[in-house]
Amino acid sequence: MWRPIAYRIHELPPTMCKGKLCPTLGYAWRGRGDRRGVELSPRQFPREFLDTTIHEALHVLFPLLRHSRVIFCAWAISSLLWRLGYRRKK
């Protein structure tokens, strides 16, 4: 049975990248069975938040998809939704 992806929007701790601290925009997690979800940082511009949400959802839905493909697909979907007028309501 299909279950929706859980989500949380909260401050995420920074991560190390290339020897310095970088902001964490989102995180995808898969647990046992149907336990899966995404965590998102609220400190993003609206367009960036849309892209991060789709990016992390793709990681959950397609865990074997190469990261370069996840990046491209998230960008393509978020660009289309943005042009169609999608905006996050606060």
C-alpha cells in the first residue's frame, strides 16, 4: 500500500563540504517499510525551496537514481512548476 512522504520543515545543522561549513538545505531519509520522509530548511528563497523539496522527494521515491539525474529532474520539474505559477503559501 502506498503511503505519502512525511516531511518536516526546521533548521538543519550545517555540514562539512570542501573543508568548510555549508548550509544544509534538505535531507531525505528512508526507514524500514513505509517509513520515509524529507527534512527541509526554511532558510531558502521560494524557488530554491521548491527545487530542494522536489530533489529530496526524488531521493526518497527513486533511491537508485544517480545524483546527477536527481539534480536534473528536480531542476526540470521545479522550473516547469515555477513557470506555471506555483508559489509556496506561508
